[in-house]
Amino acid sequence: MLKINDLHASIEDNEILRGLSLEVKPGEVHAIMGPNGSGKSTLASVLAGNEDYEVTGGSAELDGKDLLDMGTEDRAREGLFLAFQYPVEIPGVSNINFLRAALKDIREYRNLAPLSASDFLKLVKEKSALVELDGKLTNRSVNEGFSGGEKKRNEIFQMAMLEPKLAILDETDSGLDIDALKVVAHGVNTMRSPERSFIVITHYQRLLDYIVPDFVHVLYKGRIVKSGTKELALELEEKGYDWIKEEVTA
Amino acid sequence: MEVLSATDQKKEAFLKGIAAACETPLSMGATQLREAAMATLESQPVPTTRSEAWKYTRVTRLIGKTWNKGEAQENATEYFVPEVNGWNIVFVNGQFDAAQSTMPDAAGLTVMTMADALKAGKLDAQWGSLTQQQSDWFEALNMAFATDGLYIHLEAKTAIDRPIYLLHLTTGDATAVVSRNFIQVEKGANLTVVQHAVSAEGTSAYVNIVNEHFVADNAQFNFEKIQDEAGEIYHHSTEWAEQTRDSRYDIRSITLQGHWVRNNLNIRVNGENCGTNLYGSYMPNGKEHIDNHTMVDHLIPHCESNEVYKGIVNDKSTAVFNGKVFVRPDAQKTNAFQQNANIVLSDDAEMYSKPELEIYADDVKCSHGSTTGQFDEEAVYYLRARGIGEQSARMLLVQAFVADVMDAISNDALRDYCLNKLQERASA
Ligand SMILES: Nc1ncnc2c1ncn2[C@@H]1O[C@H](COP(=O)(O)OP(=O)(O)OP(=O)(O)O)[C@@H](O)[C@H]1O
Ligand SMILES: [Mg+2]
């Protein structure tokens, strides 16, 4: 599904990713943890095609296609989805119109017939129920005046609507109370399938009780410095990152 | 003999040209108005950028040219916005085109040319009473030389739900159009007028249109002004409105294109419990220059005005917004709101925005905001990250930005037309 090899990326001449490699196979869930500023969001942004970042080396492929060569929209159309750590507010653009436009462009790209108005509304109903997103919010402007938790739920709602093959969740759990966390996890778990993969970026092992990962990686100074299974997350929760930092510098 | 300076010579030559182009002005039938207007033209200099009101808008080119009378015929069919479903009234180069017009046949509604109205003695009382309050040079020019225009009178307690759709088509090379409308909506009546100014690519002209609007007690008047002129048109458009108690005056000024546009909108709110809504939008491209000057004058207590102007300024174009709001000492409990928001899309584009609130009453609520910024690139990225193409993403954001102005347009077909045109422009 996703193959990242020796990826280097910088922003304003600061190298943030320094030779990052990662492979995600279909159906797998990978958790990425790591101290603040280690480059987790940078990785997500570079994969999604944020033009603020400059890729200076390495490669990233999605199902054999060179991701780094594509524009942001084409990556999304190929099936990549990023749930943002800080979703932006877009006054005046309604959630619904925005998703209609997105689905239209995505389906066109995949040579699929456009959804009928009624099928689209059915989908909205079904998916907003899945993440228990208030019907009123689907009609409001994108994220405008949403609470932190509503914004995160809206990201998962969008993911459910667009049905990507690879979803990257950047700290979707941060700032959620336990009930909201369960809702978000339920949304993700419902979407798990042998063809769909997830990369879950988080600081908290708590999320991984609900979304159980196949692998856990530690990102530090722009590189994956340790990989393991879900037990690694427990260990990190208990001991923090110092022992890993020591291992790296040793 | 007195020797004229170079600027005076230019002024003389310009006025001579306009006089020749407008051989039989309406003011021939209104001696006092004509004399006052001529006196202003003679005694005052042509405005320059040294005067505050013309600081960013030059008239040099407009004055430096000789303008002529235009042909009276041209097929206007292709210019109408479809499905507005109004009574279409066509003026070609300022001259009424009866063959292409459908005069309204509704009870209580009188529509005729200004020339006919003048002959019928309908203009005696109020004509010119608003424009005379300020001796603006170009308004004086209009009073002195306007050849014709549209007279509309709606009787008290009459509601007309079909709009009067006035199309001003300008053609030719160096054409002068000086035109003047007079609209009176009596007590408790309700009317919508669309004024749509158009011209084809390759046209060059000077167009000066003045409107006088009188909105009586408890009446409602909507004026939809759409400017969509291709070619090299110097378009000078002025509205003077006076409303009295419990009335509502709504005006939209949408400039879809225009080489050089100066809009002056002046509203006297002269009665209690009035509602006044001014909405505007402009999206200059290329080297276009679009200047909106507005003035709301609150004279009486308990009124509310609401002003929203939105601009998207591209390429090497310039836009100017100047919004004056006066709250006179008597006008307690006034609510006056003003917003001017602009997106500047290119480094070479210029936006000059100046709110001017002069408040002489103490128990009022007034607010104003002026913002000029760039496109929200983070929002563009967010939309693209959901699979929306860059072009469509920008369209969505343009639409969102001008939505409050567009939604205010009272006619759906007209609104959709304006929105489409603005989007076309944003993607050009
Ligand atoms: N515009 C910028 N200019 C310079 N440095 C930047 C810029 N944006 C981010 N960085 C730096 O890049 C590094 C990685 O940031 P990133 O957001 O990827 O970290 P993160 O692992 O997601 O952290 P967190 O856990 O706090 O979300 C940080 O040191 C940050 O300060
Ligand atoms: Mg982060």
C-alpha cells in the first residue's frame, strides 16, 4: 500500500525528516508516536502534499504510484486521506457543498458516474450517524465555530464519506473526552478492512486500546528509531521517551 | 480677451464635445436647474486627485477626449439576463428604443421617458432637488446635458412583484451617454428596478447616469445595479435617494467588469424607523479601475443602515472604497453597520479602503470594519486535500466570500448570473 524510503524533507531550510522509511501493507494499522516536534505532522503533511515543505530526498509510493510527484488533490483522489491535527475553518463554505464537490471530483478522477442527489444525502445521513455528528453541523460552514471535539469528529465524518484506501489520523484523539474518543474509534474500526490501511499519530496509549494497531513506531528527530507491536505503546506510556533518546544517542 | 490655461482649455473642449453630443438636453425645459448646473460647470474646476473625493481616481483621460453622439440602434437581445422576468426597457446610447421595450401595464405604475415626463409636467416638484444639495462637477454635467432617461412613478399602496428591467446598451467609438432617471415610490408601495449597463468588446464611451429615488413612508424599493461593460468605458454612475419614515431602501451595486467605473451612492435617511441596505461587489481584472463612494446620511432617530461591500482585486487593477456614514445630532438610536472586505490576488493590484464615520449623536450603535487580505491558502490546501481541484477550491472560496452580497440580490436569475460571472472572472 504505502512505501516510504529514506524520505528527507525540510521547511524554510530546516531539515525535519531525515531519512524516514516505513512500509504499510493493506489492512494494517500503524501507530506513530514520538515527542513533540519530532516530525510526525511533517510526515503527514509531506505525504498529503503540503507545498510549504520541500522534499529533498527519498521516495513515497502509494500502490506503486509516486506520491511525491502528484498534486495534493490527486493524492486524495488516489485514496489518501489526512485527518488534520488542526482542521481549518472555512466560513461560507458549507460542509455539505464541500463534500459534494469533493466526491464529484474524486469520482470523476476514478471514472465513476456522479452520485445522484438522493444517494449523496443517504450517504451523508449514514456517515454522520456513524460518528454521531449533529445533522446541523453537516449544514454549517466547514468547521466554523465547531468545538475542538466537533472538528475532530468532522474529520472522521469526511473520511467516512470519502472512503480512502489509506487514512492518516494526526492526533485525532487529542482533546477528546472519553465518549468522543469511543465514537471516533468506532468510526475508524467500522471502516477497517483488508483493503484499507491506517496510520494513527498519537501521544496517548489510551487511543490504542480502542484502535488496536498492528505496529507501533517511534519517530524521533525525523526518523523512525524504534518499531514494535502494541506493547511498545504501553512501555512508552510508562517510561516516556528518554530511554529511547538515550538509545539513539548511544 | 482672457487667456485660458491649459486645463481650462481642456475643460472647454470637453464640455463643447458633450454639448454637441447632447444637442437637446432635458434641462432645456427646466431653466433654473440648467442655469445652476452650468454655473457649477463654469465656476468649478474639473476634479483632480488633489481633492479628497477623487484622490485615487483620475479623470484626465476622460476629460482629454472628445465624445460624440452614438447611434440609436443596436440589437439588445443577447445582453439580457434570461429569466429575470421583468418588463424590459432598452436605451441604446442613452436613447429610448421603443421597439425593443415592453412598457409595464400594471395599475398604479407609470413608466415613460424623462422627455415625456417633463412635457407632461411630472418633474416639476422634486426633480433635481437631491442632486442640487451638493455641487459635484460631474453631477452638474449630468443635469446640464442629460438627454433622456426613465421616469417611474408607483402609486401608494401598490405592490409590483415584477421588476422593471432597464438595459443601458452602449455602442460605438467615443460615444457620450448622459442619462438621468427619476423614480418615485409612494406610500406603502413596493417596487424593484434593475439597471443593467452593458457594452460589447471594442466599444469606447463615456457614460454618465444619475438616478434620483424617492421612497415614501412605509414603501419598499429595491434597486439592482449591475455593471457589465466590456471595452473602454468610462462609467460614472450616481444615485441620490431620499427615504421617509418606515420605508426600506435596498440597493445592490455589482460591478462585473468595467474599464473605469466611479459609483457615487448617496442616501438621505429622512424619517424614523427606516431600513437601509447597501450591498456591493466588484472584481476588477487587468488594468480596470473601480471606485465606489457611498454616503448614508442619518438625519432622524431610530433608523438602521447596513452596508456590505466585497471586492476581489486582481492583476494590475485598482479598487477604491470610500464609505461615509453621517449620524446627525438628532439621529439618536441609530444603528449603522458598515463592512468592506477585500481580497487582493496579485502583487500589482491596489486596494484603497476608507470608512468615514461622522457621528454627532451620542446614543447610537455604529460599527465599521475594513479588511484587505490575500486568499486563505490554508483553506485552499484543506479543500485540495479532500480531492477538490485547485480551480474549484478557489471558486468555492470566492463564492463563500461574496455570498452575503449575492444572497441579498432580490432576483434569483440575476443573482445566479452575477455569481457565475464573478466566478468566471476569478478563474480567468
Ligand atoms: N514553518 C516552520 N519553520 C521552521 N520550523 C518549523 C516550521 N513548521 C514546523 N517546524 C518545526 O518542525 C519540527 C517538526 O514539527 P511537527 O509539527 O512535524 O512535529 P510533531 O511531531 O507533529 O509535534 P507535535 O507532537 O507537537 O504535534 C518542529 O521542530 C517544528 O518547530
Ligand atoms: Mg503534530
